[in-house]
Amino acid sequence: MNPESAQAEEPLLLERARRGDEAAFAALIRMHQASVFSIGLRMLNRRDAAEDLAQDVFLQLYRKLDSIESLEHAGFWLRRVAANLAIDWLRRAAYTRAAPLEDGVEIPAPPTCEDPLMDRELVRLLGELAPAARAVMVLRYQEDRDVAEIAAALDMPVNTVKSHIKRSLTAMRGKMIGAQLVTAEELS
Amino acid sequence: MNEEFENRLRRALRRVDAPEGFAERVMRARPARPAAADLVPLRPVRPTSVSAWRRFSAPAALAASLLVAVFAGQHVATLKAEREQQAGLAASRELMQALRLTSQKLDLAYEAVQRPAPPPAAEEENRS
């Protein structure tokens, strides 16, 4: 079942998954796996860890299916759990230091991107942010969520989210200019 | 100023597909979860009246106890007030009686004082 047809069967899909329909739960996973896996990947900077995290998140969803009210709620719930779990993992010793990209971390550049080098650098700079700020940026620029939803997902005041975004953008932009990957004129 | 940079960031942070076979691996890792239809109640369902009685008996008993306590307290207070009132009336009656007796005695004394003394001649005649 592709995501579009699953979307069309939205009211039934969740109900079927709750009743133990394996195909329905698998469809739910496929519908949200790119989002959850990407949150893990951008947060942890490692594909194996991102897959572990995504699997953990979907297993939690499986146990909590009865409390999920709609597919939209499922999406919010998955983003929230994935981001918070990633913050937790980052704060543990095993994941506090992101492995450098050259050490087997393969984050594919989007096929249509204009400047793969710059994209890789932006991803690397994202990895230098503190866990909470990184989660804010991932939810804002990868998941395209608004400030209010990010605040709700991360249990943060809205002003803190805005402050994280502003400071992170300034820091990342400054480092890009400092590394001469981009000029201030190009970004103005 | 940041708009161009934000757009670049959006492009760089585009979602990445999960690895091949990810959903299948999650499905295999799931713990057993019985379907809702297969769920067997662990305890027999109790009749509604019994469960309702169990649910409401304690609050009902408490409410009844409170009512009894309030009425009993009120009754005791009324009896006490009546007793005090009767005692007051009795004391009042006794006081009035005492005042009446005192008044009578004072009247007799006053009459005795006011009565004129008999003449001395009459006294001598009487002696002879």
C-alpha cells in the first residue's frame, strides 16, 4: 500500500491497525518511516543509530496504538517521540560525539540538490548544535513544522523555540561564511 | 537576509528514505499483541446492579451517617434548649413566690406599726 492510498483509507487504517491487522500497521510504518528515520539520521548523524531509533519509535507506537486518535495525531506523536528519544540518546555517552562523515557515515545528498558540498556542510554544522537546538532545526527545516507545534513536541516555550532557530541560523550562517563556502552577499 | 539561507537548509535537510526492508524488520520485531476481538476478559463481568452497589455503597453510607449525625445533633441541641427554658421558668416562678411572701410579711409588719397603741386608763381598769 503506497502512502497516497493509505491516506485515502485513513479512518480505517488506524482502526484496522488497532485490531491487529498487520498490513494496516505496516502501511502506517511506510507512511511515516522516511520522516522518523530522517529525524534520527539528522539528529544522530549515523544511519545505524537512526534505524535503531526509528525501530524503537515504531515499536512504541505499536504499544500505544489505542491512544492514537488519527493519522495526523500519529504523525505528531511519531515526530515528538523520535525527536525526544534522539535528544536522550545524544545526551548519553555513546552518541554524544557524532562520527565524522568520512568514517562511514553516508548521508546521501538529495538527487536534485544544486550544491552537494554545501548541503553536506550544512548537515555537518547541524550536527554541531546542541541536542535541543538540533531537534528544533530538524523539526523546522526538515519536517517543515511551525513554531507552535515544535514547542508542543519538545515541551518548550514558543519563545525558546524561536530563540533556538534564530541563534542556530546565525551560527550556521556565520560558519558557512567563515569557511568561505558562501559569501555574505550570496546569502543577502 | 535569512530567507535564502533557510531555503538552502530546507534543501539540505530533505527527508531521506528509510533503508530497504525497514518496515518488515519492524514488523518482525513487534511483540505479540492480541487482536481486540481475541481478547478474553480476565475476570467475569459482574452484573451492573452489583457493581453499581459496590461502587456507590461507601459514599451512600457516608452520606447517611452524616445525615444521622446532623439530625441527632440538632435534636440534642433542641432538648438542651427546652431543658434550659424550663429551668429558667421554674426559677422565675420561685423568685416570684419568694417576692410575694416577702411582700405579705412586710404588709403585716406595716399594719402592726401603724395600729394605734391602747390608752393607759383602760389598762388600769382592766387590772382591777
